[in-house]
Amino acid sequence: MTEDPTERSLDLSPAWPERWRDRFPILAETTYLVTHSLGAMPRGVEEKLSAFTRQWATRGVRAWAEGWWDTPVEVGNLLARIMNAPKGSVTMHQNVSVVQAIVASAIDFGAGRDRVVYTDQNFPSNSYVWESWRRYGAQPVVVPSEADGRVPTERLLEAIDERTAIVPISHVCFRTSFLQDAAAICARAREVGALVLLDAYQSLGTVPIDVEALGVDMVCGGSVKWLCGGPGAGYLYVREELARTLRPAITGWAAHSSPFAFDMGEQQWADGARRFLHGTPAVASLLQASAGYEVVLEVGVERIRAWSMHLLERLRRGLEERGFTIHGPRSKDERGGTLTVALHEDEHGPAFVAALEARGILVDHRPEAGLRVSPHFYTLEEEVDAFISAVTELRASGAWRGHVTSGAY
């Protein structure tokens, strides 16, 4: 196999993942190729949660003044380093649905700007938020994708015009792993005075993001996937100048400039990113997530990206040589960290997932897409090869049929 000069310059080799594997317990017995759905848990999570319970047990109510109250900002500062965001510009939340609703509540959909432009490849939960905002004047505009799940950039840019208030767009599409041109989207939005909310759920931690270089208005996402932080830790970055002007209607005491004054009446928003907070923070989930961020920072997203592209190309070539079709982009430069493998019409995706699980290989399936496979920085070349062999054997033998009624997810 020809050596990739990028991999050489980043000191990557087939043995490179071994440096990290002992930090992820599940890798001892499982070929874990489902990071796009739930990243493997780092051992550091146990330490973070143990420290949390010890503090609660021994310090009681004093824990709020000893770090708990500031957790949404302090953990946000750690995450900010992964996307080159300024300190104090990222806050932590429950999930992306909540984050997008907070952002929507800060936008005035009057004065000729009522359009919300996104594509049919956005994660459905986000579309539910914006569709619900029709009652407040928002007019969602959904840009259709091609048959392979790709969204031509020109088509999306044409839909962003002077009537557009905001473009809440997926950086990487969840079905196909199509990597959208965030720079072009941000540039077009600036031309017409629209905002961009970049959903980096499927990219941050495996695709490098530099919010300063992009000039993006807002970035949101969660920690479940490539950040290996688990559930309950969504995030929101807001550009500093913009943060001074937005006033979310979805709010709470954590967003108040003097929360412990317990003033009644109208909200008096805190400065900066804190104004996008709301109620009492879910401290344990945020501390848990920080363990994943620390590992990602230690490994480095540039290295993660290089290794991911190497393994995905190995995976693509191996599958296509055996007659499989890739759903979504074939070009590695247009792909996030996942490869989606199309199945035949008479093949049952969840049954393939269950049959692979029985062989110790975890992937998943999505309707209108196929099997989603995602190596990460802890994945070995031989694990990718094992998946190729297993899925080829399942198709050839038809052994997947024995799992059709398994109820596999």
C-alpha cells in the first residue's frame, strides 16, 4: 500500500492506535465501528464521576460554590480548544434540540427575514424544532438532496437569500457522512446578512473545525459520538460580537447577570455566552464529557482526521472490490468519519447489524442509507479488514437472514 505523505508527517503507522486502546474498555472484546452513534467510553469517565460523587458526598451544598455552578462554562472552555474558539464563548447544554430551540427563540422572524434554510439531510430532531417555530413566523425552506444523499453546494447557496434569517445546517450529514462546504455556506450567508448555525455533531472530534477561520456565527453539537463524552452534554458556541446582541426567550436563572440576587421581573442577561444558559446545569453529564474532550485534545484532531481518512479509504476499496456500493460521497475530501454501505433491496439492514454483532462487530443501519461504519483513532487496520470479511461472508452465505426477527437496532 502506498504511504500517504500526510500520515507520514503526522507520525502515523498501523501501530499508532495501540497508544490509545487501553483507555477504552470495550475495545478489549469488541470491534467497535459505531462511533458515529456512540463513541467508546474512555476510562477517565469513571474517575470524573467518582470525583463528582465524592464531592457531593463530602461537601454537600458547598459543591455548588466549589465548581459545580461554573461547570457549563469551564467544560465549555475545554471544548472550545477543540474548535479554536475563544475562552468563554462556549456553553454546555443538555442536547442539540434544546440548543437549537434556544437559538430560535433569540431570532426575530419579522421585517422580511423569516426563512430558515437547511437540507433534507439534516438530523430530523433539528427540523422538528424549526418546523415548530412556524407559529412564531419562521418559514423553513428544505433544500433537496440528490439520490445518493449529497447536497450540491450551489443548490444550497442559491436558497440562501436576503429573506433568510438563519441557516441551521449539518456540517456532516448523518446518513451519508457527506461533508458540507461550511466555508462557502458561511460566506454566502454573510453576503446576504443571514446567520449560520453549524451543527457539528457528526464532525467535531474527527474533522478539524476552526471557528475563527470559518467566521461562523454559531456551532452546536453533542458529545455522544466522536468526542467520546457520552449523552447529556450538548454545546453551543456563539461568535462574541453576536453574543452581545442576542436575547433568547428560552432562558433561566443561569443566564441572569446576578442569578443569586433572585430578582423577579424581566431577564437581565449575563454577558457573553452565559446568556444562552437556562436552568440548573446537569453537572455529572458535563464532567463525564470532559474525559472524552481531554483524550481528543491529547490525540489531536488533525491526526484523528488523517487516520480516519486512511482507514475509510481502506474500507471503501475493500468493499468495492467485493461488489459493495458506497452510499454517499466516494471522495475522501467530501466525507466525514463514516462510510455508509448500501445494501440490496432484498437485504435487511437491522439483520446485518445483528449478525455482525454476533461476530463481535458493532455497526448500525439507517433507512434510505445502509450500514454505517465508523473507525476512530482507536481502530486498527485489521478491525476494518475483519468487517469487510464478515459483511462479505454474510452477503454470500445469506446468514444474515437468521437475524431478521431479532429486533436489532
